[in-house]
Amino acid sequence: MIERLRQACVAAVVLAALVGAPVAAADTGGYPYWNYAGPGTNPATYTWTDAHGNGISPYGYAYRNCTDYVAWKLATANGFGDFQGLGNASSWAGAARSRGYAVNRVPSRGAVAWWGTELFGGFGHVAWVVNADVGSVEIAEYNHAGDGRFDLRWIAPGEADAYIHFRDLPVRVREGDFVSAPGEGGTYRVVGGAPVYVSGWASFGGPHPVLSIDRGRFDRLRPYPANGTFVTAGGHPYRIAGGAPIAIGSWARIGGRRSAVRIDPAALAKAGGPGRWSHLRRLPRNGTILRAGPSGRLYSVRGGVPRPIPALPPGHAAVVVDPAALANAGGPGKWRFLR
């Protein structure tokens, strides 16, 4: 059994040909045994040991093999403990079913991507699902290249034989991710914590992975991007204030260039519109406080008009904006988001 466990994940060339995706350069994945190479270590037989020559980890599988990494990930990321005694990777799906866990073709974050006996002389392969997008799945794994190392890569959902759902995790939505949700009728980009509609991929250099999230998760996103968020559209940078994009004519006037999230120019053209276009405002929310850089003069927005005020009201924060946006308020093009 030990020898079979040691051979559970092998042959980078074989697996690369089967799943059709290049292996990404990666680190250790946090796996605590990533550098084990004690007495008796023999990478040719996929054997790595601790300092005493033991080849089986506390999680019950061979060090630096796919099964042990996934068992460790289930324990530490999923908070799941019923992972021991599942055998070689090829037997995990059957063992999971016998214990009452779902096994299907639907990927989800925290699930186990599974390949059966068609791989590696019957020993199979397993990987941990980092995130599942519409059309692609990000997986983390060990010994994919037969070298006892960590890999992070993308596969098409159907490239794994199945997905084992021991204890899945909520979808992780990060700044800049593209998402879709039932009933929303399209794709959105998460910008400042809010979903900004994407009408097409041309502005983004082509299609990107899209996370499928449930309606509840979508509804918990912010209604508008957070104050101070930087975006670019049509080659122009903007800073969000009160839900509206305030143009930046010069980065120097607001303290220097900042990282910005690219959005669809159509989202600006239709800002303040109904439905899918409603996550950007045409004008800042009443009461939004603007601070003109570098002078520091303060303005409170009412009806889209920035009006000078002598001091910052208690309990408020100001968004630093380019004074050119104030001087050109009511102008055409990029200046139209103030009156």
C-alpha cells in the first residue's frame, strides 16, 4: 500500500497531455512538508521522507504526493476531518460516495478535482479546487510534474473526471474578478466591491474567466464602488466619489499614479441608468465630500454641484480629486460627472 500511495501522482508529460493546460510556476502552496527529503528519499519512485525515514504524513498519505496535499488542504482550508483511509487517488470518488459525499461533474471552490484509473497505471490523481469559473477551474496540486512540488493551474471544467464535495467553501470574490449570477443576465466586474456591468470583452483584450456566484452572494456586493476606488475606461482614469466616476486629468495632482481597475466604457456612458447600469451614479451622492488636491479645499456635492465648505463635517471623510474636475464641472466628455 505504501508503494502504491507513493506512486499516486506521476508523469508531468502524461498529465499535461491529458488536461491540455501548462503548469504555472508556483511556490509551496503552504504545504508544511514541501521540502521533506530525508533518508530513503527517491524521487524516481515518488518517495519523500521525514528526517527519520518515514514516508507517510500525519494525514495518512505519502509526503509530497497529490493525496497528502489534498488531505492537508481539506483539513486546514475546509475544516474537514473525514479524509483518511480513502486510498490511492483513483479510489477517492468511490470511497467518498460510500461515506455519503456528493460526487458529480460540477466544480466548486474547496471541492476535490478527481481523475480515475486511466491515469498513472491506475493510481489516479486529485487536486484542490481554488475557484470555479464559468468555463474554467483553478486547481492547486502536488506532484503533478512527478517532482514532489506544488502547481497552480487552470483546467476546463470537464477535464477532471469528477468533483468530490466533502465540504465546499463559499466562492471567493476578489477585486477585479468577473462574475455572473442567476437572473442578472450578463457579466459584471467587481470594482470597489460593487458589480459594474460588462457589455463586451473588447475593452479587456478578450474573454476572461467568469465566476458563477449565487444570487445571495451577488446581492451582498456593494451597490456602488467604494469611495476612493480608481478605475480606467477608454484610456482615461477616474476616481469614484459618492458612486460616480470623477475624472483625473493629472495623477500628480492627487499624489501620484495609483493602481486602477479597467471597466467597460459603456458603464460610464450609461452611468445612472436602470437595471444592470445602476451600479455607477451619473452624479455623486448628495453630501459627498471632495477635497481638491493639492490645495486641500473642501467641497460638498449637492445636486451634482460641488459647493465650497469651510471644514470637514464631523463623521465624514473626503475623497481627494483632481481640481481640474472641479474647474471643468459640467463640461463634456470625461468631465460630465459633476455639474
